[in-house]
Amino acid sequence: MPIRVAARAVLIHDARLLLVNAWPDPNSTLWCAPGGGANMHESLADGLAREVHEETGLHINVGAPCLINEFHSSQRNLHQVEVFFRCTLLSGALDPNWRDPEGIVTRRRWFSEAELPDIHMKPDKLRKIAFSDGIGYDRLEQIVE
């Protein structure tokens, strides 16, 4: 199976980072940045704006890349490379009635920097990169659920 490429949003608004549930399972405690897999003939930025809208109802402007993350699961035969982009909110607000057409994202939440150490989230470097001007690379890590 080929390596999957995905784009994710590092979206800070009112000093809070937007995260979404990583799995459709309501018992999962894993949070991640919104976004998803790249489509053929669609730029990463355009795909990311589309994915964020589908998952959250928000409209964003996609800025520069700030983090590259790789993860894999030998059990699932999966290897994914994610490019995280700094984004800004153009319009919209989180609506609890919003429905992700793919049915994966069921929870969306803004987190302060102080809350990040206490939540289960991936990738690990996102905690440091989100509220800084830094750039990072998270080497291949085993996916967790």
C-alpha cells in the first residue's frame, strides 16, 4: 500500500487550539488537529480548507507549513505523512449540531495551551509547535488509538 499524505490545520483562535476527535468511537480520548488525506489533483492547502470545513463548519485561510509528522501501524498496513499548516479563522463558529459527512469527526473543541499536557493527543510535537513560531518534524511513530 502506498504512503498516504494528509494535511492538518494548526488553528489558534482566541489563544486556543482547535482539536477534533481522531476516531469515530465515542469512547476514544484521542484528539488531533482537523484535516485529512490529500486528493489527487487538489493542492494540500485547498484540500485542508475543504476538510476543515467538512469536519467543523469553519472557513479558514491556510498559511505556511509548521510541522511534518509520520506515523504507521503495521497491523493496519498504514504509513501516513502529515503536513501541518498554520491557519487562521476566516468565518464560522463551532456548532454542536454540525455533521461531518464522513461521520468520523463527532467532537470539536478549542483547547488552551495550559490544557494540552493533560489530554491524549497526537502527534506529540503539536503541543510545542502550536503556540510557538517553531517548525518541527515528528519521526515515524506507532499510531495509537
